[in-house]
Amino acid sequence: MADTVRVLFLDRDGTINEDIGSYVTSREQFRLIEGAAEAVALARSAGFRIVVVTNQAGVARGITTIEQVEDVNRYLNELLAAWGTSYDRCYYCPSHPDYPNPLYDRDTGCRKPEPGMVERAIADFLAEGLIVDRSRSFFIGDKIVDVECGLRAGLRPVLVRTGHNEERMCIERGIMPEHIADDLYRAVTGHILA
Ligand SMILES: [Mg+2]
């Protein structure tokens, strides 16, 4: 019989690492938000699988490359290793509807708020014999698209006030997370593990 797992789905830029106002294209531009690595370590120790889900349309726009995105994602895991932790999976969406690119059009449907990356992660867990318990899994991000993606995927959305902090937009549009925290550390310690 398959095991059931809880997953913490995490947006990357503005949630785990500082938003720099543009696409992070190199390791030098990637700086962890204070407490973020510790939050990942705490959640993983508590039994959560960690899945990073990030829109990287800079690829389709020609601002960054697949290789750069993947190198920065590897770097994140290297930084997490210093805290004795890691993410389990990482998914990025290179496409953008305004920048059609035959190389990436197959990825249509992955760009948040579409839940394509979450669904793929859940399918990949299932292929390993693990059933994701959506009702006990979370999606944490700094933008309304993260909240909407979490809602569409049947997860419990949490907004953080780091990065773009789209709290006001969420309220105006009535797309509400179940919790709003100052940052990832407080989301994990003050809500998810509380
Ligand atoms: Mg973000």
C-alpha cells in the first residue's frame, strides 16, 4: 500500500531568496532570506517533503537560460545542505504566454497560477509510491499567483510578506490564503508547525 506524505510547496524568488526585481541569473544574485533555510530544515525534520515551484519566464524571454536556472536551483540545495537539509524536488516553468517559443510551448499550463507544476510533482511522488495528502499540504509564496495556484491544486495557501508581498491584491481580488506571515520562517514556525 502506498504511503501518504505531506508536502510544503515553496515559491522560490521572494519567498526563499531575496527578490532582486528581475530574474536571478547567477549564484551571485541568489541570497537566502533570513530564516528561510532554517524554516526548510524545520519543516523537513517534521516530516514534510519540500518541493520548489518557480516561474522562470526569463528563459522564454531570452533573459536567462535553462542552464542558469538549473545552476541556481542546484546552488539553493548547496546552501540548504549547510543547514543539514535540502528540497526533495524542484520544478520551474520556462514559458510565458506573451513570449511564444517553440522550445518551451510544451510547458504551457505550468506557469503559475496554473497548477501544472504541482500536479506534475504529485504525479512524480505517486510514481515513487507516495500519495500526497493535499488537505494537509501547503503552498507558500509572496504573490497572488502562488495563492491561486495553491487553491486550484487543493492545497492550503500561505502568503508571505517578503518579496512582492501581494497581500493587498489578494484582499482586493478575494483570492485569500488561509494565513499571512511576515516571512517563510514565521509561516513555518507560527502556522504550519504551530
Ligand atoms: Mg515569488
